[in-house]
Amino acid sequence: MPLSPEQIAQVAYRAGFRGDALRQAVAIALRESGGNPAAYNPELGANTPAGGGSRGLWQIYGTAHPEYNNSAMFDPQQNANAAYAVYR
């Protein structure tokens, strides 16, 4: 079930986003995944290796960020933490 913008803002805030970055992070998560923490895009058009696609609210791309290429990215807070680390 998709998270509301308010729920996304809560996990993004706990990850470290503040101010304009927080508002942008919520907008990005809504655009990338529709707020669905279970969203997965295998990136077949990009010839991505099996299992290396984009996961979770912020669609963290496993091939580009192998340290986040795991099922934890379907957890909203873990995904927000990864998104913040990539943002920083």
C-alpha cells in the first residue's frame, strides 16, 4: 500500500532531509515510486543485470549503488537513509 506524502516526509526527516531538501525528497519519492515502498523497476531497457534494478520509495538503483542492492531497500526507513546518503 502506498505511503501518504506525510508518511514519506516522516521517514525522509528521520533520514536527515530538512527544509527545501525535505520537500524535494517527498516529491521525488512520489514521482519515482508513487509512494509504494515495494516498487521495483528491473531496468530491462538499460540492460541491467538481474536483480540490479531500482528499489523502494526513492528507486535506489542497485547497479549504481551496490551497497544498497538488497531487500532492505523495500523498507521505507532504510530506503530513505540510502536516499539521503546518495543525496549527500
